[in-house]
Amino acid sequence: MNRTRSRLLHFLSKSGPSSSTQIATGIGLSPSTVRKHLSVLVLGGCVEVSRGEHARSTAALYSANAGRIQERIEAAQHFTRMDE
């Protein structure tokens, strides 16, 4: 997995649901770079997106999908063992 995406997942795992701006500030990247990587992670099912709790909030909140991440890790380990 891409190092930036790994950093994003680590941040979300530790911090819980966060906006792209919060993530960008937390890992020191631009919001546009973070959104680009988040879109890939959302498509892959490793990150879930929801709207804020307040009715007026339109900010997307991103959270790590621990179950899907674990599946990806196990699949990678399986293929690594196959190569041995």
C-alpha cells in the first residue's frame, strides 16, 4: 500500500472520524492531496464516509473500516506465503 494511504489509515484509526482538513493538518499534507488518497481508500472499502452529526453540517467525515483493512492485510499475507 502507498505510504501516504498508510499514514491516512493510521491517523483515522487513532483519531476516529475526521474531516479531510483535520486529516491534512494531522499528517502535514494539503487537503487536496488527502482528498485524492481518501477517494481511493473509500473506493477500496478501507475508509467509510459520512456526514457530520449536526443537521447543518455538510463536512464529510472519514473513518477507517477496520474489518476491511484486516481483510486486505490477510490477503496480502496469503499471497506472500504463496511466493515462498
